[in-house]
Amino acid sequence: MAGYDDRDGFIWMDGKLVEWRSAKVHILTHALHYASSVFEGERCYNGRIFKSHEHSLRLLRSGELLDMPIPWTAEQIDAAKDEVLKANGLTDAYVRAIAFRGAGDEMGVASLGNPVRLAIACWSWGAYYGDAKMKGAKLDIAKWKRPSPETIPSEAKAAGLYMICTMSKHAAMAKGCSDAMMLDYRGYVAEATGANIFFVKDGEVHTPKPDCFLNGITRQTVIGMLRDMQIKVHERHILPEELEGFEQCWLTGTAAEVTPVGQIGDYTFEVGEMTRRVATEYERLVRA
């Protein structure tokens, strides 16, 4: 497949569709230098983006948290996503909406005079972790930790917050792993580099409390599913040494969907009945 900068198709930019290869920004775009950017990743199934409006609302909220008001409504963003999917002839796709400070009058840290821009692209994207859905992903334990919410706006899906995730995933891949599990600034289990994490013990589910990392839309969806199944869910702080006592583990995220985990560091987990059931029910839900 061609690189992401060299494809046929269309990308929605600032209110209109442009040809894929022409969707460019200036080298002095503020976001490139200072990470003034927020984004959403979404999946379209059978022509419908799963929880599209919730993603649009979160994008706007992320912009607010970065002091970067986005000049479109959630309804306009919803419509733009549908427009770009139609223009590219896709009914099953990944959708990426990104809002960012563009080039303008300022090129220092402050950027209030620079326009906030919005772009939306979509493409076909298969399983994020490849064949891990069958045998379980293998995770490293990252050396980088999710920072305190006193240092970053942890509720925002902001591009700059992903740099330590990129570094952690690169280190994990060098060890033959699919991803890395990150701890938080206190030493508790937090999440993977781009997905939330769940554990099973004695028929009950345990998942880290999202008080310093993103409370994912897929995470919230899966917790709702589990409660509908009458399965008890504990949202709490989890110490890394507790991993030894957990029987099953899975990751959740828009890209990851529900992906079983077979190993984290020296700890191993079975791809058990509950994990398979949650993955199956999630697949049914998003395609309903």
C-alpha cells in the first residue's frame, strides 16, 4: 500500500473536500512545533460511525482544554465525517479527525492569533494488533509513566500526550512485543500506549481508575456491556504486582476494539471465555 501522503481519494479540510495528495500544511504550522493539536480516532462499520457524535463532542472538549476553541459544532463535524466517507466510497473504515493551530501571525509559544484548523481523513484499516485477537497480544512494561493531571490536561485526547506512548511502543516492538503497558506517576497500572486495559479474576473484572489518563469511549462502552451481563466491574487503582493473580486480560480502544492479551512482561494470561464473550458482543454491538 502507498504511504499515507500518496494515495487516491479525498480529505476534508476546513469545510471542503480536497484531493488526498493536496491536503498539506505550511512548515510553520504551530501544531508541528508546539503540539497544539487534538484528535479523534473512530471506526465506521457498515456505513455508520460508531458513537460518532460522542467522538465529536470529545474533540470539542479536548480543544477547550488546550485553550483552542474549534470553530465547528459537533453536528457539523458529524456531517463532515459522513461526507468524507462518502467521497472515498468507504463503508468500513477508520476515521481520523484532527484540529490544530495552523500557521499565522505568531510563531512563539503563544498562538492566539493563529487559526484553528480542522481536517478529517478516512481509510481502510484492519485489526490494530494483527493476529492478537486470536492468540493474545504480548506487552512490554514501559519505563515511561503517565504523568500527573497537575502537569497535563489528561482528559484531552491531545497529540503531545502521545510522545511517550510512541517511545514506549517502539521499545516494546524492539523486544518482539505488540505494545507496552504503562504505569502512572504513582506506580499504579494505567493503560497501554493507545488502549485501556481490563483484567479478570474469579469471574469479576478489574480496570484502572482513569484519573490521569483518557477514559476511552470504547472503555465506557465495554463497562456498560459488562454490567448489562451482570458482571461486577471494579474501577480502582491496581498495583503492578497484582498482575500475577489475574487470569485474563484485554485491551479496548477504537483502533484496538477488544483485543485479548496473552502476556505482560513475565505475567501470562489465558484468552478465556469472558474475554472471548466481550470481544464477540462488542463486535455485534458496533455492527448492529
